[in-house]
Amino acid sequence: MKKYFALILSVICLYFISKLSLQGSGFFDEPSIITIIAFSIIIIALNASKKLFYFILLPIILIHALYTPIGLSFSSPTYSYIASVFATTFSESKEFLQQIPISRYLTAIVQILLLFVFRYITQQFHIYLHKNKTLVAFGLLTLALSVSPLKLISEGYTETMKVKKELERLNNFQIPSQWGQSTLENTKYDDYVLIIGESARRDYLNAYGYPVNDTPFMNSVNGTVVNGLTSGGTNTIASLRLMLTQPNTQTWEPHYELTLIDLIKSAGIKTYWLSMQGQLGEFDTPISSIASKSDMTYFFKKGSSFDENISDFKLIPKFDEVLQTPTETKRFIVLHLYGSHPLACDRVEDYPLIYEQEKLDKKYRYINCYISSIKKTDELLKQVYETLQKNAEKNHRTFSMIYFSDHGVAHSDTNGEMFLGNNYASKFHHNIPLLKISSDDTEHKTLTSFKSGLNFTNAIANWIGIRNPKVDNSFDLFNGIDDPSDYGLKEKIQKYKHPTDPAIDISKP
């Protein structure tokens, strides 16, 4: 009788080890019984001997358990997530791990405990499931029918190698530009400034209808607000490697031989890149590699300062220093912000919150930080604009500046608090703000038109007035006309499994 109950208990352990491991991989929201059985057969086979258990099975389960908090909270190991790991600092890792509910760490621990319980029971009561010929035959058939139960390991390895090869290519070889020579036609301004925001989702900006006034500058300045720009991806690397190169619009893959910086340099324009996001050296991200093509780069987070929480406002003095450098040529200056990067509360340590946290329901305190970080970015845009105005008065240089965000964010309930991050792909994840202000603007206007981030490099070239045989001159971010194609974005969004998560209004008690 004891052995019978031990058998039942071992099967229960087997079932839950398999199910939790599969769910934790991020590939299976609700794994099928066939896939669970297939994974169970692998456990049974590798439990056949002590060496197989400790040298193969235990590492497999440990890998799944270690990834489980991430897999349950975010996604399966894709190129963009793995590339982000290569680019993550200690402080960012800490912020990342704080996004994950405690229950998901407990799930990982349970997986490991269940494995040892299973091992103990089968050894203590001499339950040798691997010797059952019927079970083995059924298991082989199940494995043949199943999608790979070890998909986390196989796909994770494949995507990691893909990232590693791309980073090696970017860092160890000088990728030559294929733009050739460009010319300038109808170029209006002396200084062009591109401000790349971070994690700002359009429906959380008052300029786009959010009921809290977190964009007073955007709302009032003479310039053009565009409602309709979509990002190239759902995180920084996935998005900007497409938006800052001329990508293959069919495969959604970047062309590092056709970067925005190389294009602008080919027209004889001096390029600068000032970044609040880091440069890691050996493991540079595709974005910092694109940045490094600029004539002058300055990364605030580098070396000993990499893990510091440095405010975006630190950009302004350095930006002014660049502007005051005497030159007779046109300049293109990129300001890459840290913006509303999770955790947003860390972004506003030097900036007042819109609401007092104590007066808010705990559930919405993070959103208060998030919209306050958006207001901080709005204040920074104002300071950039005022710095350009002062330089125009002093040095008689006209200017035009564009602000957009790299991607949006998604909601998740983390330990009883509503959080905004990249836990999953939201249907609003691609919706990003776009603002243009020029020194000769005389009115404030808003345009509503669909603009694909995959056309961004073409559109920026046309903003500046760059002509090149490889540039499509029909793309204009500010003409109020929809881009002719979204290159399959709607189909991508339809595949996002999570329900619609509109912005949450915290102005109402």
C-alpha cells in the first residue's frame, strides 16, 4: 500500500515539475498534456541512474527553474531579451528583478524541491518507471508527437549564439557604410537634434489625451505633435536597431551597413551622440555600436559610473557645450535619454512626483512615478529647446528638434502594485509619441496619421534634406498622411495574447 501511494505521489511530482518547467520557459502559457508527458518521460529516463540525475537532469531543471521567474513574467528567450541581458548593468539587473512578483521566485524553488522529492520517493520505494516497457514505448511515441519539451534550452542556445555573433560582428569588425555619397537639398536648419526617449507610451501623455497634465511644454510650444508613430519593437534594442538603420521591412531585420548615422555623415554633416544609456565595451549593444559611428560620442554611464542613477538633466550642460563649439557646418546631435526606464521611481529621485504617494492607493503609486517621469522628460525637452534658442540668439544658428520614444510599456500586477514594464507585448506597446519643434515654428498643431518606425531612417533623412539613391523621399513624418504599409505590424499585434491594457487614470480617487 505504501508503495502504491508513493507511486501516486511520484507521478504528481512528475506532473508538476514538468508543467511548471514548461510554463517557466515562456514558450507554453498552458502546456498540452502531450508536452507535459514528453517532458515527464525525459525526467524518468534521466532519473534512471545517479550520474544521469546529477549531471544531466538536475542541470536541466536548474536552468528551467532559474529562467522561470523571467519566463512567467516576460517571455521566452528571444533575440531582443538576450541582447538586453548582454547590455544589462548591475543596477538595471536589480531593477529588472524587482519587477517580478515574489510568487514566481517561489515557483522556481518549488520546481527544484519537487525534483528532489521525486528522486527521494523513487529511490526509497524502488519505483523504476524507466523499466516499464509499455511506459517507455508510450513515452517515445509522445516525444515523437510533441513540440520539443526542452525548447527553452534549444531556443535559448540558438538565440544566444545569434546575439553573440551579431555583437562580435559589430564590435570586432568595422562594418563599412553602403550609403555612398549623399547630397543636401532644401535643407533649412543649421542644427538638427534627435531626442530618443525611453519607455514612454503615448496614451500616458497628456498631449495625447491622458487626463493628468504631465506634458505642459508639449501642450503649449509652437511645433507639431504627431499621433500615430509606431515603434520598431517592444524594447530598446529590438526597436532602435530597426528605426536607426534602413531595415528589411519583410523580415524586420536591421541593415548595419545602412545606419542613420552613416547616412547623415555621408551628406557632410557633423554628428554627435550624447547618451544617458551605457556603453559596455566588449559587449556593446547594437545601439551603442550605431552611436559609436558618430564623429563625437559621450556616454554618461561608462566605466566606474555605469551603475549610477544619473539624471537626464545632466545632459543639458554637455549639450550646451557641443552647441557652443564653433563650427561652420551643419550638425546632427542625438540625445539618448533614460526617460521612463523601469523602475520609473528611480528616474524621479531628483524630480517632484505629481501626486503625494501617501494619498494614493498603493496599487497606483508606481504609475504616479511613471507619469512623473514623463513630466520630467517634458521638462527636459523644454530645457533643450531653451538651450537651442539661446544658442540661436548668440550664434545665429537655426534649429529643428524631434523627440520620440523607443517603445511603450505594458501593465502588470506585481505584488499588489500596478507596474509598467516589458513583462509582455502589449497591444499599446508600439504606440509612441512624436514631437517636432523648429526655430521658425509659429503655431502649435497636432496631426493624426499612421507612421511606421520601419521608415524612420528614410523620414529623418527627408527632415534634414538628405538625398541618396537608397533613400525613399516619399516618407515624411509630418505631412499628416498615413504611411502606405505597416509591414505586418497589425498581424503581429493580433498575435499578442494578453488582453488590451489601456492607460489607467489615477487622477480619480
